[in-house]
Amino acid sequence: MSYGFLDIAVTPSVRAVQEQMGVDHVWSDFQGNRAFDRFTENEAAFIADRDSFYMASVSETGWPYVQHRGGPRGFLKVVDERTLAFPDYRGNRQYISTGNVMADGRVSLFLMDYVHRARLKIYAHAEILTPEADPALTEQLETPGYRGKVERIYRLRLDAFDWNCPQHITPRFTEAQVAEAVAPLRQRLAELEAEVRELRASAG
């Protein structure tokens, strides 16, 4: 079984560098334990927990462009084992990623979990739909109460994915995660402050 992600990522120039660095034997006949061409429950759960990711596209002049995509937690949906979709919220209105995808649908996604030092990378072909083009999908992607205006829908057909090792990932925490972690400390502090006030009152 081929290792699908490397089948795409490893080009002749990459192989040349691997040979130069003396690691070509590691990857020349590498066989993954599966093709990594469909999401399992593990990837689906990881994706559903993200509130942002990075997406790279390629311009008609050959330049790569990386854009941060953010939204409510779980806004990137696993539609089925080989399909992702997300709503494109109105941003700075430069439409660079949109224009790139219309010319060349190849994209690469990078999903980070800084807390657990995990990262998922994805190769896919993207297509752009109007919200009216697929009402059922649009409804699936809606987040009631979210302030972002949906301008279009991105639907991505998976080519391959892979997991990176946790090396060099610095753990980072969101404001909500920090607040949750220190909540018991705040509660205990409030209790101690109340005890101090009672002791002072009784001593007076």
C-alpha cells in the first residue's frame, strides 16, 4: 500500500535532497499502514475540535499563498470520509485564495492543536460553491448566532493526509482554556478571602 501523502509531496527535487542528506533509503520504499486517503473517526474528531486552520493555494504565477481561516469551533466539517467543507466568511475582501482556487483547485491545509502538540496536514482539491448551489450542505455548515457573513462555500475532495510528529511545537492555550484551568484556583481564592473577612470581623 502506498503512502499517499508522500506520493504527492515527494518530487524529484525532494528525492535529491533526501539523497544528499543520506535519508533516501528511509523513504524510497516506505510503506504506510494505510493509504491515508480517507478520514477515520480519529481525524474527524480532531477536525471537529478546531476553530482555525491554515490553507495554502497556488497562484497563476506560481506563488504559494497561505491564509489563516477561522470561525466557530467545528466550522470545518467532515462531510464524509473523503470530503471536507467550510463556510467562507467575509474578511478583508482581497479574495486571493478564492481567485487561486478558481484557477487551480489544489490546496493544502494545516491544522494545529497546540495544547496537545499535534498537527494534521491535508492535500485536497477545492471547489467553490454559492450558498444557494447546495442548500443542504449550506444548512449543515451554518452556526446559529455566529456573526460572520457567509459569502461562499468551499468543498474539498481529499487526496491525502498525514500527521506530523510533535517536535518543536510550543504548547499554547486559548483564553478560554486558561480560564477553565485557573477556575478552581479562583474559587479557592474567593473562599480564602471570605474566611479572612470572617476572621477579621470576629477579631474586631
